[in-house]
Amino acid sequence: MGPDAGITLDRRYALKRLVAKSDHASIFEATHVHLGRTVAVRVLSDPSPRDVEALFEEARRLDAVAHPGVVRVHDAAETEGGDIYLATEAMDGRPLDGLLATRGRFHLEEAIAVVTAVGDGLAAAHAAQVSHAGLCPSSVLHVDRAGVGAKLIDLGVSPSPMGVLSGPLAAMGYAAPERLSGSDGGPLGDIYALGAIFWEMLTEQLPERDGERDVRALRADVPDEVAFVLERMLAPAQHRFPTMTQAIDALREVTSARPLPVTLPPPARRAHPRAAYVTPVRLRVPGGDSLDGRCEDISEGGLLVLVGGEVAEHAEVLARFALPSSGRMVSLPAETRWSREVGGKRAVGLRFLEPGEKVAEDVRAYVAHMGAPLEEE
């Protein structure tokens, strides 16, 4: 079954709250009891010997890359009680697949910032003789901090459960044609997968493998030079950029040669600042049914969540989740301000009805700690 929040793992990691969970692993926000450092701890659930070896191989590869665009490894071990875990730097951001599901298309300059940050991390991995071979949005953490943009949270050997959908199934839509024919793809496969992510960020859909490859037919504000780089990232293997470094250098060159069209709107005016916050949420909806989902961001006024199932607008629900600063579990009445289906998931905006001052203080402290609030388009 694995450990729960509130215990100390391996006498050094105080597990504060559950961040994400899949059939194979759970991720906790934790504090190193001696150093006071906040970390993310991934613990395997009922692992097979193959799962254990994959996690340790993932740890070795992440450690070998050691690049700002890839999460930093702190520890990997088996406890006396048999728990297998991997400790990394804290996951301060939102998985890209969640952003795609709730936001849809990205502004051009933000999409380019994410792609270049991830491309730099992959280039470092390739230099260390490591390919991802399973790259998809659930492997990417969007970090809303200047100079960061995004980073890889796994290298594909033991996929992180941070995403809405993780692992081989999630990666299939981003796999290069040669991978579908039996090749492992290698660095060229990673270039294609990153191009597919770039295309999806710009258009809200995946590129057709044998169809139209002119992104401008779907997105008129994309400059010709950017479209050319993207087209070459998605080209057949023999015509693709030969290295990730060349692909990212080409993207930087064409975007620095002339100003990009300004597509970012002015920041929205909001009653409460908000910040990225990923944690499991259970909604009790009218009629007594429960829907499991994931929080994407939080403010003292409410939550943005992804759930599997129907939720009507202006419905009163009960939201159960862990508070970000204390880790305390709460059940709060809320109203669905809006509900829409995006990318096969149901995105719901919740407004707290009676949060109470202690909840508001906890959330305010977290948002202040996270820095500048996120802004939606």
C-alpha cells in the first residue's frame, strides 16, 4: 500500500501531503527532517522487481544529466520496511498536460519559452547518452518563474505520476513514426516528440502524422520562421534536425532575429492572487456521488480542478483536499462558477462558500511563498 502523509519515511523525510497518485506510485511533498529542505518524494506502490530497477535507473539517469532543465535528484533508496522511493527537488509548478487541458492553446512567446527550456534539458540528457523515448506533456513541469519556464520531471524509464495521464499510453500520441515501427527513436525521437508538444501548445491538437504540417493554417500569428523550425522538428527522421541542440538553437535564432507578435493580454484583475497547486481533490456533487480529480491552482477564493465526470455550473459541491501550507485535510463547501470539457477532461472553477479565516491564512501564506500569481488568458 505504501506510506501516508503524516509519517516520516526512512527517518529523514517527513511526508507533508499527497501531491499525485497513480496505480504504480505516489508523490508526496516532504521536508528533510535534518536539513529543512522541501522535496518531492515518489514512493512505489506494490512494486515488481522490474518497477524497482526502473526507478533506480531513472534516478541514475536524472543524476547523470544534472541540468537546470531537469529535476535534481537528492536520494533514492529502499527503507527497512521495504518502501522504494526517489527524492527530488520540490515540484513547484503545474504538469504541462494539466495546463493544456484547462487552458488550451498557449501564447506564442510562452510556448517558445517552454520548448526551449525543455529542449535544453533534453540536449543535456543526449550529451550524457540518455534519451527520453517517452516524452509527452505529463513529463514536463511548467514553472512560472523568470528564467525557468519549464523542466523535465522524468526521463521516461520510470514515468512520474504527476500528469493527468502518465506512462506509455500518454506518450503514444507524441511518438515519432519510427518509434511506432519498432525503433526506440533515440535523440531524433525526442526532437519529434518535443515538436509535437510545441504544435499542441499552439493549436490545441496533435499534428497529423501524414497530414498538413503548416501550423499557420491553424494559427495565423505564428511567424514563417518559427513554422519552418517546427516543421523540421516533425519531419521524417532523415530530414529532421540532427541534434536537439541544433533544433533549439534554430528556434532561438529565428525568435531573436525579429520581435515576436505580442499575444499576451494584460493581466486579468482578480479578487485574490493565485498560484499553481497540484494535489488530489474529491468532489461530492449534488445527488451524493463523488468525483476524483486534481487541483491545478488555488487562491483563498477557490480552486481550479480537473475531474473525470460531469459537473454542472452553479452547483454546490463539497471539495475535500489538503491545504498547501499545513497539509491539513479539509472539506469545504463550494460553488462551480464554470465547468467545461477541454482536451477530454472536465475543467471546473470552484468558489469557496465558507472557507474560514484559518483556510484563508494557509492559502495566502502559500501564494505569497510561491511569488507572483499566475494569470490566465
